[in-house]
Amino acid sequence: MPFIRHYFKHANVVEIVYGDITHGELSTLIDEVLLDEKTLVVISTDLSHFYTEEQANKLDNLCVNAITHLDLHALSHGCEACGLTGVKAIVQSALSHSLKTHFLDYRTSFARTKDASRVVGYASFVVG
């Protein structure tokens, strides 16, 4: 949110907080939101948590590859994103709308803390 507020000062933001919902149900909501061409959907999640840098890179690579290739099945086999429902929902919506993914960056908390013993993984993509 701080980045959105900084770069898009006049943007209207609606936050969607979900609990016990399937990625298919969330994808249906995303599909409705995407009907307005001026709307941007942001899905935010961490990837792996508290592995070594080396282990995190291997685990997170599963998520990155699955998102890159819009592979819902692969997301269910090894991807440890805590917001996996949202990730799967945007992938399903991308498939429904023939959207492509554009990988931007992957890092772990090591980039900031320099502690490789317990890191958190992060990746960024644009889907469009």
C-alpha cells in the first residue's frame, strides 16, 4: 500500500481480505474486477519462510516457475506462499483472460539483512 499511495496518489483502493475461500471463488471475483480496464489487481504474498538462503531459492523457484508458466498444478506441489489462494486465483484469471506473466524480480530477505540462515522469499510479476 505505501508504494501504491506514493506512485498513484489519487487511486481509489479496495482491499479484499478473504478467509476460507477457494482460489476458484476468488478468481471469479478477480474476473469481475478485471472487466473495468482501468482497474489494477495486486496480489501480495511472501514465499518461503525461515529456510536457509540456498533452500529458499530452491523452494521459491518452484513458485516462480509455476507462476511464469501459469501452471496451477505446479503451484500445489511445493510452492510455500502463505497467500497461495490469491496466487492461484490470479493465475486462474490469467488463464481465463489469455493474459501473460512477466517476471520482474526475486529476492530473499538476505538482500537486506545479510543473514542467510533464516530468510523469507519474495518475487514480483506483472500479469497482463
